[in-house]
Amino acid sequence: MKAFFTFIFLFFLTLNSVLGQQLQVSTDSVIVYGFSNQHEVVGYATVTNNSDRDITVVWERIVNNTPSAWLGTGSQVCDINLCWVDTVDSRDFILPANSSGNIDVHFTNNFEAGDATVQIRLYETGADSADSETIVVYKAFVDVYSSVWDKPNLDRDNFRIYPNPVRDHLMFKKLPDVVASTVEIYNILGSKMSSHHLSKNQHNLRIDMDDLPKGIYMVRVYDEEHKLVYSKSISKVE
């Protein structure tokens, strides 16, 4: 009898594990970049139903941190059915067996600069949320548009940031005639992790990344007036 109940327990444990794997999302973090001459920027993700049955998927916008100057609530969610108005925080949709659908976030920056974070929770209706839910973090960095990007001496080819991915130390190099005053490191949530000043005749910089946890980071380079002249995403590995 004990062996029978052990079998039943293991059966349900295995079944629960399978249910948690039936829904998969293409990524758990989405980073998008833009400038204030744009009306919106969009973060894209895909959810996949790996099972042989249709699944009702629920999405909930559980975090919506956007600048007050952005249009409405600052973001709207689009699923396979519709792009919902910005005040809608939760909906569900049917994802057919062995198929995929989009779950995108439109950041409506309304020609304004700023940083924003949206978190979407996805789970199957009726499933144990602790095992089936997935949270996707969408992050938008919208910088002030400036004609400075059109100047030859601020071309992207004038900067080099390596290695990528990085483990211990990140190297930054610029051409001697390129103006760059500050190099800053930001995490996926938009928090500044470190700031490094370049002297007038300094062209190389060695940035310690060893104490940072693994993940995606943004390197931003600013001129003497703190205008963005270059940015690049990097991966930190252990």
C-alpha cells in the first residue's frame, strides 16, 4: 500500500512538472532603446504552447513604472488577440496546441525621453501559479534626441567596448579626437551600477565588473555636457 501511494505521489509530481514546461516564453527580459523623436518603442516576446491541447493563457501587468510625461499610463500590452488600451492590466487568450503567439509591450513615450519598466506575469488558467507562471521584464531606455549623432567624430565606429560577454573586467577605448567624458554602467532595471570619469587625454578605461551579478547591462558614454554619444548592451557571465 505504501508503494502504491508513493507511485501516486510521484505521478502527480511528474505531471505538475510537465505542466510547468508546457508554456515557454522566448525570453524573461526585453530591453529596447529609443530617442525622443519617436512616438513609441516596442519590446517583443513570444509565448509558446508545447502541449497537444489548447491552453488559456492569462497575462497580468503587475509593474508599470513609466514617466508621468508619457502618454496615458505609459505602456500598453498586445497579445495574439488585440493591442489593448493602456488602462487594461490583465486579459487572457487561447493559445492553440503546438503554436506560438506574441506578448508585446508598447512604450508610449509620446516624443519624451525617460526610462521605464513593465513586468508581465504569464500563467495558464487553472494551473498552480507557483509552477506555471513566468514573469517577463520589459525595459525601455529613451534618450533625448540630438543632432550630435550626426557628427562624424561621434560615430559608433570611434568606440570599442570588449569583451562581450564579460566576466571580470570590461575594456573601453575611444579614438583620440573623440569627445567622451563619462562612462556609466546600468542594470536591466535602469539602476546606475557605476560611473567612470575620463580625463581630457585619457583614451582607455578598465572597468571592474567582477562584483556585479550575471545579467544584461547597458554601457552609456556621455560627453562633457552629459549628452549621450554612444551606448551598447553587454552580457555579464560568471
